[in-house]
Amino acid sequence: MAGGQEWCLHCGAGAPGSLGIAGSRAAATVLAAVLVLVLGAAAAAYAALNRGAGKARVVTTTVAQTTTPATTTPSTPATTPTPTTPGTAATPKASKGLLGLGGAGKPPKIPLTASTPKSTSTGTTSTESTKSSAGTSTGAGTTPSSTPPAGSGERPEEASEEKPAAILLDTNAAETYNPYGYASSWFGDPSLAIDGDTATAWTAQVNPATAPKMAVGLLIDLKAKQKVSALALVTSTPGMTVQVYGALVQSAPTSITDPAWTPLTGPKVAKKKHMRLSLRDAHKAFTFITLWISKAPSSALGTAQAPGHVDVNEVELFPTR
């Protein structure tokens, strides 16, 4: 080997002392490399651990939503309209030459609806009507019924209430009220209107010369002062126009226009077979009550050869409580 040569180029032998020095350097180099790798791995692991620990844990909570039901405001019920009193139809002209039956000559001029006389008594008119039920009359008295007749117009809550019995009437308390002097043969027995039997009736003939006008009534003598709050009517000729009057006198007035009569109702059309009329002035006492008929229904007009008629099958009066 030349001077300064540490290894033989032909056999690979090293110069004396060169193997030890060279081996130390190689070992140091290997240890340094290993140390660098270990330190790098430790640094990488430390960084990875710090990065995972820094992340915050997110917890998701689901909250159920509550739906508030909508509140419905109840609507105010509509007000029931007040029924109006049917008007009075125009009166057809009477045919010339038609005369009343029963020997009557030229018919008298009569009003379609009786004029309302002014009451001679003073005081405030009471509009309060007393609730009472329609009972069953007999010749000796009246027995109250447990339920109102069909078509009477009473509300169910009124029908359930206890009500006074009908006024006890004498068998001869009813009579025909005929201020215009029609023939007596035109009328039936008035006692049949208070006998408690709805199959019988007081009848009044319709004058064909003045139809549908009528001017007759059923007069009831109370025999003493009595306060009356309601009148129940049963008729087999519905559609007639009626009105109720009261008088506090010893004998019945001779005319429906007499101021002694106090109108207790306005003109009412009996639309059904059963009708109940609440009376004004229920706080006043009367001795006579009249069911006045001012107009016949179209179904009861008849002809000159076969006149029609109206029927009052039953009338009951009820006292003021």
C-alpha cells in the first residue's frame, strides 16, 4: 500500500490500526441515526396526543317540540227573529145580489179587524205572560194535562214546569157573541166549546156576502172577577184570525168597539189546530172574556149555496199565578 493508504486495493486488508478507528466511526454514525429516529418518533407521538386532547367533545341533545293547540272562540248564536203578526188580506168585493142566509137582508158594514178601543182603566200594561199548561175541561171543571197539546208553541222547558189548572167554568158560561145581529141559525151550541171534548165544536157560519170577513165571537162569562194570563184554543179550521178581549162589567158590552173592552192580544192567525195565546194585563181582573173572530180561512169560505163555517172545538182560560 502506498503511504497514507489504509486499505489494500487487491486483497482488502486494512493497514494496522485502521480497522479500530473506522469501526468506531461507523458505530457512532449508526447510534446517532438511531437516536434521531427515536427522537423524531417521540416528537410525532407527542404532537398526535396533544392534537387529540385539544378537540372538545360535542354532545347533541334532541328536544321534543310541543305544539300548542289552537283555541277556537265560540261564535255568538244568532238571535231568533221576532215573529210578526200576519197582516190582514184585502177583502174581495161582494157579488151583487148575494144575500145572507137565515132571512138576513143586506149585510151590515163590518170591519175586517175590530178597532182597538182605549182602555178606561189606568195603569201600566203588563207584558209579562204567565206560563200555564193546557188542561182538559169537563162539564164540572178542568183537569190540567201533563203535557201541552201538539202545536201549542210552548218550549220544552216550559212544558216541564208545574203550571196552574185551567179556570173552572160553569156549563153555561159560554155563549155566542153576535153584536151585528146575524141569524141565530148560523151558529152552533156554544157550550160545546167548553165541554172538554175536542171532537165537538161551536160553529159560526161565514157570510158569503162579506167573506172572508167575519164579525162574531165566543163570549165567556167568568161569573166573578178573575185574573187571566192565557187562553188555549183548539180549532179544526186553522187559518182564521182571532183576537182576545176582556171586560170588567156586570153585563157584556153590546159592541166589540165599546171602550169597556180591553184588547188582551192583537189579531193573531191560528196557523195550527192547537194555539196558546199569552194575554196582556194579566194583573187585571175581568168578568168577561171574548174570543173574537174577524176573518175566516180560505178553506172555510164556501159558496152562496153552501156557506162555509169556522169551528172552535175547545177554549180554556188560565189564571195568573
